[in-house]
Amino acid sequence: MEFDLEVTIDRPVATVVAYVTDVQKVPEWQESAESAEWIEQGRRFREGRHFMGRTAELELEVTALELDRRFDVRTVNAPVTFAIRHSFEAVEAATRLRVHGEAKLGGALRVAAGMAKRQAERQLRHDFDRLKEMLERRDEESPSDRPPRLAKK
């Protein structure tokens, strides 16, 4: 099963890359992620996920990291084997993020491959739309939307 996605985010590449590669932020923008933490900083991480009525713990490794250009990961211990390639490209002041994923389904998911693919694609699109919204919304609050600051004595 393969999927491709592209989204343009109105933020500089460095900002988008920093957020996407901070695995502890994954639960903030990916709906199925319940937790995420580094096992070995910059090399291996663990995620808790809930997808299609099932909960699973996944261990992933970073297979490529090129400053402001690329971030690739693959599962090393998970019920589903997958690899995801993220590429980042500056488009004027914005960032074009391209995502390519490949997954091998086993067990019960193999029987429901078509349904799993459709749900995964919908979820992925939703997650990256949420990422775009979150990053573009940062620092755009009007001063009246911010909580008041207390005066220093």
C-alpha cells in the first residue's frame, strides 16, 4: 500500500522541519498518536497509536535527516511495517511538504487492506491539514486575543 500527499504551509522551511521532526509534538497534530518519545535522541523513537479500533505501540527509526530538506522514518518494531519520506522545499516564504508512504499490512489488516488504505489516506490528509493550520496560526493572534500581562514591579 502506497500513498502520497503534498501540502504548502505558509511558514519558513526551518520552522516546518523543526516542528515535524520534534517527535514529542506528534500527538498535537496527528489524531491517531496518543504518545511519542525519543528512545535514542535523533535516531529512534516510540509512539502509542490508536487506529481502526486498535491500540498499538510502534518503534521507529530515523533513516534520513537532511537539514531543511528531508526526514525519513521506518518502523522497526510494530504490527504494521511502513516507511514514510518527508521532503521539504522552500516556495517563496512558504514550505512545500511532500510525504510518501509505503506500508505492508499483515494479519487482519491485510483482509481489510482497501478499507485500511482509505482510512489511512483520510487520516493522513486530516493530520497534515491540522499541521498546516497549527503552524500558520502561530503568532497570528491579535493582541486582544492574548491574555493580559501583569506589570512588573
